[in-house]
Amino acid sequence: MIVLRLQGGLGNQMFQYAFARVLAKNNNVVKLDNSFFDDKEKKLGYTPRKFELEIFSNDYKRATQKEIISFGKLSVLNHFKKKIGLNYPKKYIENFSKYNPSLLTLKQDVHLQGYFQSYKYFVGHEDFVRRLFTFNTDRLSDSNKQILKRIKETNSISIHIRRGDYVEDKVTNTHHGSCSLDYYLEAINLLESRYDNLSLFFFSDDMDWVKKTFDDIKQQKFFVNNNLDNSWVDMFLMSTCKHNIIANSSFSWWGAWLNDIPSKTVIAPLKWNQNKDFNVSNLLPNKWIRL
């Protein structure tokens, strides 16, 4: 049994669940520990989150409190198994998103806690992971269906600009920071040098700022903002664009990764967060351009 302690927003939850399901291919079952989203577990200064994976049609199993507690205190039998070198239920807490290939060989019962933000965990399992995260397009509004039509008919570029808590929340800003205007302008110029007749589709949680800031850009522009319970629509629409410019955000990372167009160009920020030890090469596929 794999018990996965989910945390963070939709993009983070997708990384965690995908990793657990890949690991569970070794004849195991995944159960979810959603205690992070309980009111008593919410930490002061962090953006409030909730379980968001229900937008995908997977069979989610919730771990019981007894099952979660069992990993915190080993029974006499499991202490004995540990002593003689046999498999025993283990609690694994990730060391700040550092890729650890040995995790994929785990076969014992384990309680996982971490973000597991590396595309390398999915190598060889890409189709499996994409099937996990199949969007239900029947739920699209008429306006979003029109946007999807424009995306498919044009040389579409998705541009995700994450502001919100990245700018306004001191704790989040200190950890993540936000991508500069120069980054976006350089990325747009690079794609403009490679492709003709670009249509720019902006996705953001601060569309007023985006419209004002990019007003002078001459290419055809569209502004898309599905928020709250419909935020997943932005990720889906980003995944259908011909090319992607992403923010330092797991949300737009998935929008680009789920884009299955072989000829796509993805541009990502070289500086992902404020932690100097974070290895961006574990997160960003080699084919993605880093600026």
C-alpha cells in the first residue's frame, strides 16, 4: 500500500499523484492522505488549498486515519522486520524536490510526503500519466469552446503569467518569486523569430495587469481567465496550443507537458524559485528552452 500525503495546488497534486501511480505499477495500491487540506492542518501564511484532482476521472481511495498513523509508529513485528533487514512500512519525506531514482524501486508499504517534481519519474510512462490526466471537455462552456476553436485554427502560443500569491503573499513570494517582464518579452521575441502569424493566448490570475502590460504587442492577442473551480480549463487550453511559454509554476508546467504536439516549442524560466540548490534540470525536459 502507498499512502500519499497530498499538498499544494492542482499542479503540485498532479506531480504527487502521478509519481505515486507510477510507483504503484509494482502491484500496489494508492490511498490518499488529504489531511493537508483539513482546517486544522492549514498553516498561517500559506495559500489555502483544497483537493482538486476530482476533475479527472480516476478511482481515488482515501486512507483511513488508522492506516496513516500506522506509518508513524512501527509495530513490534515491523520493528523486528526492520532489524533483520526485511521490508517494513516506511515513511518517506522528500528532500526538497531532489530527483531520487531509487524511489522507483520501492516495493514495501510506504507513506510518501513531498512534491516529486521531476519529469524523470515519468520517463517510459508518459502515455500512462497522460491518461491519468484526461480532461472532460464536455464540461467546457460555450465561450471556452470558442477559444479552443481559435487555438486549433491559429499558430497559437500559450503564455502563462502567475501573479496572485506569487506577488501579494510574502511567504510565497520569498520562496517562488515571479517571472520578470523581460523573460516574457524575450520568449515572445524568440518564438516570433521562428514562426509566422503568431496568436498569443494569455492565461493569468491578474488579467488587468496583463492587458495593461502587453498592450503594445502587435500580434493577435486573446485573454483567458478561468478561475476558482474552473481553473483547470486554463490548463487544458494551454495544453492544446501549438507552443507554450510557462511561468515558474507547476500549473503551467503541466499545461506544457500535457501538450502532445511533437513539434511544440516550450520556453521555461531558468530560475524556478529562490532556492539556489534547486536543480531545474530534473524538472524541465531537455527539449524545453530555458531563459
